[in-house]
Amino acid sequence: MTTEIHRDAWGVPHLRAPDPFALARAQGLVTARDRAWQLEVERHRAQGTSASFLGPGALAWDVFARRARLEDTARRCHTALTEHDPGTAAWVAAYVDGVNEGLADLGEDPSRRAAEDPSRGVAPEFSRVGLAPGRWEPWTPLAVWLSTHILFAGFPAKLWREEAVRHLGPGAVGLFATDGPGTAGSNGWLVAGERTVTGHALLAGDPHRFVEDPGVYQQIRLACDEFDVVGLAVPGVPGIAHFGHTGTVAWAITNAMADYQDLYRERLRRTGAGVEALGPDGLWHRAARHTEPVHVAGEDTVEVEVLETDRGPVIAGGPEGLDDGTPLAVSLRYPPRVTGDLGFGALLPLLRARRVADVDRALDAWAEPVNVVQAADTEGGVLHRVAGRVPVRAADNRVRVVPAWEPGHEWTGWHPLPRAGLTDGVAVMANQRGVAAALGVEFAPPHRADRIRALLGERRTWSAADLPAIHTDTHLASAAPLLDHLAALDGLTGPAAALRERLLRWDRRMDADSEDAAAYAQVRGAVVRHLAGQPAFAALRTPPAYPEVLLPWLALVPRIGYALEHLLRAEELYGVDRPALVRAALEEVAHARVGRPPARWGDTHRLAAWRALPEPHNGETTAPALSGDHDCVLCTSAVPGLTDLAARGPAARYVWDLARREDSRWVVPHGAHGAPGHPHHHDQLPLWLRGELVPVVTDWAHLEKESDAPPRR
């Protein structure tokens, strides 16, 4: 059997090979052809070399990647993988060989290759920055995985808590508790066979991440003599880690919101031999130290001092403190750096899984990031568990930055990973306190999970065709506290009174064409800004001098915006007169609206997809309007008080049908191909905006015909 590459009507690659190693090579090859620019950006980001062609805007990330030792950690993990699991290491190497083959196909002149054959995955960005594809190493996929997920646990939130407690007291931790502006979440739900029309389970959901162009998830099918799996792969990483369907078992994940990374305040001093750190034994210990040059396109090279104590790499400050002179250094301890294991040993067993028990065993090897997993099989088996490594340590470690020189903050083992069952044939995961509650500190509000459960309760039985309607539900339960404050106001001016009455009649749906939703968002934003301007929060308005990459967790307006529900409901808020503040915000918005044409939510709530290299202005139409909001099931996250643009949202949607895999559906925000102008670059975007999904194709004879057909536009 030779390796075959087919594509369906949406350009999704379907690969068939004689064995897993030939298949991994084919996956690397087709990914390089489809996502060459994306792969090279991710490789450079993992190495901390992206500023060399992206310029100063990428410098902050590169410095963080160097100081956090992402590449070195990936190398360590690969060495351990080669020693303890040589079969998986060889499989990863086969993928890398395929990537290198595909990148080599681009030749030395990507623009010429694009003109000759635009279907070969060449992106014009290479020519714009003068970059030629480089060579991938066997450890590069591990580095890409680590780079993609290093911030998933939101460890910078501990820096925010330190600042909030320092200025406002311990109560600030609970008041500002949210899932935060820099983390990722997801929706997922499992409906057991007793609640479906076929008698077989359904899995559905949507991972919420920064929406990137090209997308962070790649629709793909991987088939060989051992398995046949459809799913969503991460470009640059072999296999299908997060969302897959083997025909007899399917699985899906959400972020568990577990806390598994620690920050330590370090006391460092320079000596004639280098740098030393004060340990919990009261002694000074030698810290590893070296410097690395970070090249920046158009600017001078930056020298970065890389330090590592017995706790971990120093990611902020140093012996001389922070950039503003604050005498502080902070080190990061994270599981792969400690164990030399990223969990890649789970990837091949997942592809080979036939039943829920196989998925369960595979996930025992999972490490990073920590996920809640749901799975179901054709024999009626179901699974709802946490997968990953969470260290056992003192409670303070989970909440704040702890002093490295004090004993009692060591890691002493790993938490057992909790499991849960179904309730009335249903399990819902939406980053809320649930199965992973014992492992985390801050979780998403319960609104998305509660809403999904309520919607599933509206009928007894479900089909795969029914579930996409849940993906796009726009009810905003978190609007209640602000609306309650509005209801209590009296003595308003005419425009403000009319606006209040309108909002109190609103159906609380954040639909793109809703004028009421736009009005609510305007009032909400004004309330957030008024709160941020209160004297009680003055000390938090200027973030401390931490590295730029950590600052999204330290910005006051987003913190207030996402914690608004708590702040409006607290018994007392540092002397802030909230009724007066809400009144002022309502009056401000009401009078600003007088004489202006009515606005709809979608006028300002638009998709702001992340691109490593923004497209040049060419008269392109305005970004598409979006429905939804941060706490809706349709989670398209704006930053209240700052912007209505949404950089985060569903990075994919899926429905896995265990009765007939061919009845499964999926969609991504843009398309299967990464090159601008390619027919499959943005062809799924209209469907994604409407909440529609495309079929999962499984018939090889049909695929052979599809491959010969012209692309769908």
C-alpha cells in the first residue's frame, strides 16, 4: 500500500498509509504544504527567534521564551522520550521528516513556487519578511506544543493577586476571581445513548482560544493498518491530541482551569563566579547562568541573561531587580521542566483507541496542559475525568508568589486525578467548578455550563443535527447584577430613564443585530471605566514593571471587566458608591446616544483574528460582525470597558456521533489552508459565522471523487 493524500470538498486532508510511521510522515508533509508559514512562525516562537523576521513587536515573547527555557525544556523532554518510549520518538521523528520534506518543496523562492502551484501551501508572508523555511529538529514538535500551552494555566494571575492584595487586602482575591483575559477555555458536553435518537452517545463542543489566522486547529483524517481517526490536530504536532473520533470511540477536552505552575520570589546575588540564589535551607546556591542574543529585524540585537535557580527559570527581574529598580526576581516552576515529560506518550495510544478504556489508559500518560476529558464509545462506555499533572504543595503556592528562601513550598508529589459521572445521561464541561474543582483556584463563572444543561433539558432525546444550535446560544446570564442595579435607580433624566426601561425589557441575548445588546454593552463598558477610575483602585492602574508578555494579566480595566459580576454583587466595595456610579454611567451613555442612529451589537463586536504578520491594507472589508459574549455559550470574548472586538472565540466546533461517524460535523473559523488567496483559506468562515458545520467525510471512494472536483467557494 502506498501513501495516499485525498481532500474533501473543503480541502480537509485525508491521509492513508501502510503504517503509523508512514502516516506521521504524510501528516508532516501535508501540514507543511498547507501551513508552511504557520509552522515556521510557531517554530521560531518556540525557539525565541521570531523577532528576527517579525520585528520589535515579537521581542517580548522571544525574551520570555528564552528566559522560561522553552526550547531547552523541549529538548529535555525529547531526550527522555527517546530513552523511555523510543517508538513514540521515532513516530515524532517521522512527522518531522515529513515537515522538512514539505518545507524543502518550497524551494528558495517561495513567491515563484506560489505562482507555479498555489495549492502547495506557500504563503506570501515569506517573501514579505525575506524568510526562507528552516529545518525542523526531532524535538521541535515538543517545543511547539510547550510554547502553545505554557500560558494555559494563567500563572501570571498570581502576580495580579499579589498586587491586588498588597493594595486592597486579602478580600481582593475573591472579588477579582474570573477566568481572566489571557486564559483559554471551552465548552463540551456528552449526551449518553439513553438521551439520543440513535441510542448511541453524542459529544459536542467548541474550544475557546485566541482565534488565529491560520487557525490553531487543523481538520484532518489519519488512516493506516492500525487505525482510522478523524479529528482536530495542532499544526506542528503529530497525531490528534484534543478532539478525535476513531469510529468506535471519540474524545474531547476543555481546559480544567487547574493550577499546576508556581511562581517563586527569589533572592539573588552576583558573585565573582556568577549568580547565587538563597534556598529554603538558608544557604546560597549557585544558579545556572548564561546569555543569549535575540536578533530583532531592523534593530540592534538584544542580549538576554538567562538564569535558573533550583526552583526553575527566572522569568522576571534578576539580581538587580525589575526594570524599574524594584528588588525582585521571579522564577517559574512548571511540570515538564521538572519531569522532562510533555505527555507525548499518550498520542499514539489515543489514535489506537477502540474503547473508552483505551482512551482512559492513554490519558494516564498525559502531562501538559491539564484538561477535563470526555469520551464515549459504541458499546455505551462513557468517561469524564481530568488528565495531566498537578503538583502537591502548600496552599499558598496556588494563590500567590511564594518566597523561595522559606521552607514549605516544595513539590511533594502529584495529585490523584478526579473523575465524575453523568447526571440524567448528560455531562457538561465549560471551565466551571466541577470535576477539577479541587485542583484549581479560579474557574469560569457557571453561566455557560448552566445554560448548556438547561438547553439539553429542553428535550429528552437529541440527534447530531440538533446539537449545533447549542453552540450558538447567546443568552447572557451574567448581565443580571448590572440590570439589578439599573432596576433600583430612580430620579433619572428622560434619556437615561428610557434607556433603563429598554434594558430592563431586553431578552438578554447578545445577538449581532440586537440594538438592546449594543446598549447594554455600552452601559457595561461605561460602568467598568467608572469603576477603574475610582480612587480605591488608583494603585492598580499602573501595572508593575513585569515583562510585557505578562501584562495582560495585570491590566486593571480587563480585570474589572471580567470580574464585574462579583464587584457589583459584593456586600461592600472599598467605599465605592456603586448606585451612584451606575447612575453616572447610564446617564453618560444615554446622553451620548441622543441624536445618533441606533447601533447594533455587531457594529462594534467584530472578529479580530490574530495574525503573526498583519495583512497589508488593500481595501479589505470590515471584519465580520459577531454574536455572543464572554459568558454566553457562544463565547466570543470582548474586553468590557476597553474594546468590543473579539480576539478569542470558538477555534473550532464539532459534533461527534457514535452511531455513525459520517453523521459527525465540524467547522473551523477560517478554512483548511493557511495561504491567503487559496480557495480553502477562508471558505468555512461564512458557515462558522452562521453556526453551521460541514460534514465529516469517511467514504474513501467519495473522497477520490472529491479530490478531482473543483474546490467549493
